[in-house]
Amino acid sequence: MLANKIVMLFRTTRMCILALTFITFISSMFIANDMALLTFLPLAYYALSSTGNERLIAFTFIMQNIAANLGGMLTPFGNPQNLYLYTKFNIGNIEFMEIMFPPFALAIGLITLCCLCVRSEPLRITYTPIKKHPVRMTVYLVLFALSVVIVFRVIPYYYGLIVILGTLLAMDRKALRKVDYPLLLTFTAFFVFSGNMSRIDAVRECLGSLLEKNTLVVSTLSCQVISNVPSAILLAQFTDNYRDLLVGVNIGGVGTLISSLASLITFNEYRRVCPEKTWSYLLIFTVLNVAFLVVMLGFMLVCPS
């Protein structure tokens, strides 16, 4: 409902895209990058297609994708790899945000600059009333707050697990059926894989040597090949330099299509709504993402966190 009102408020293509991008950017800090995209990509498609601006859908989706990956890096639960490293190295909340603030601030500037390059044209959107469920909304807000408190280690996770599961079983069992269990099993498999790889002497020596030379560059490039979450899980076994590793697996979320699961979510959504334009999407995606990657990696090498 908030997103709908924001889109109604900004009545030009430039401001609409800027609003949609930063809604995704900000929400990724709280509901994680993947959920931010699943929530706001359809809104972007509706806002642009219903006003005859289909030509801007690819650019908007790509900017939302970049915003989700880079916006989520500021908080421990904004990106999955953050939560893993935050727990493994027992990083303090303040320290975590201090490490990630420089690339986060740079991302804001770069994203804003790109969105401002869009030509400003009048945009009209017909408001559609939304049916409200105040009781359910209140319950979910409380459960969300509880989840955040658990991540910040205020209360033990098993207390929250009992409350959340109990509440969902009582009032919304469909939510449990919609969980992406194969994805969770994939993460579990990566934990097992990284543990096994870390016990192979040749792999330990090779990765340890590379990470010792430059953890930031190695972790960033690793994301381009095996994605950011697997990179974080694997490389964390071979280095104690969690500061550079944390930055690397976050800015490494931009670049290739497989550098982040969020990028695949965006690509699949675009392919669903615009199946005839996937190659042009991939071209624009690659150009923008590689440009972001080069600028952000260069900045962090010159001005380390």
C-alpha cells in the first residue's frame, strides 16, 4: 500500500523509477534482497506497462536488482551471505555497519545518478483500492519485529522459532507451504560442500594463498563464478580477514548474471513478462552491472573500509 501511494505521488517516469528503485533499496535492508525483488518487481511492471512505458521495464528491473543487492549489504539480514558471516565471525552490530557504510554510501550515489539519466515524462497511474486486513497485518509486523530482534541476538532463536511457527500454524498454514524449501536445502548442501573442501589440503593451500594476497579481489571475483552466498560460505573457511571478505561478497553481487541469486530472480521475472526481449535485457544488465562492479571495487581498493 505504501509503494502504491509513493508511485501515485511521483508522476513522471524519472521520479517513478527513482522511487521504485529506492523502495527496493530500502526494503532490502529489512526484508532481504530476494524478498524485496519479489515484492516490488511486479509493481514496477504494472506501473510502467499500464502507462505505455514498456521500453523502461528492462532498465527499471535492472536498477531494482542492483538496488536490492547493494542496499541489503548494510544490515546483517539484508543479504544471506551477511547473516552467515555475521554469525560465523561474531561481528558486532555497530562494527558491521561501519564496515559496510562506505560501499553502501557509494551505491546510493551511483544508483541515483543512473536513475536521473532517465528522461522525465508525464506518468499517470490509476489508483486501485487495496483490501486491508488490519489484524493479520499487525500480527505479521509483530512477527517481523521478533525476527529482527532474534537476528540482533537479543533473545535466543529457538524462542522466536516456537512463537513464529506456532502463530503461522494457527492462522496461516499456507505461508509455510510457500517456503522455498529446495533453496534452503541448497544452502545446506553448500555448507556441507564448503566443509568438505576446507579439509582438502591442496584447496586449503591454494585458496589460503590467494586470500592472503588480496581477500577483497578474490572474494569479489569468486562471486562472478559461483555466486555470492557460496563464495562467502567457502572462502570463510580459509581467512580471518572478515572485513574484506564481507565487502567482497557484497559488491560481488553485481557483475554476472550468476553473481547473485537475486539477479536470477529478476531475470526470470523479466523473461516472464517480456519473453521476446531477453537478449537486449542481458546486454543492458551486463553493461550496467560490470560498470557498477568496476567502480565499486576500484573505490574499495583505493579507500578500504
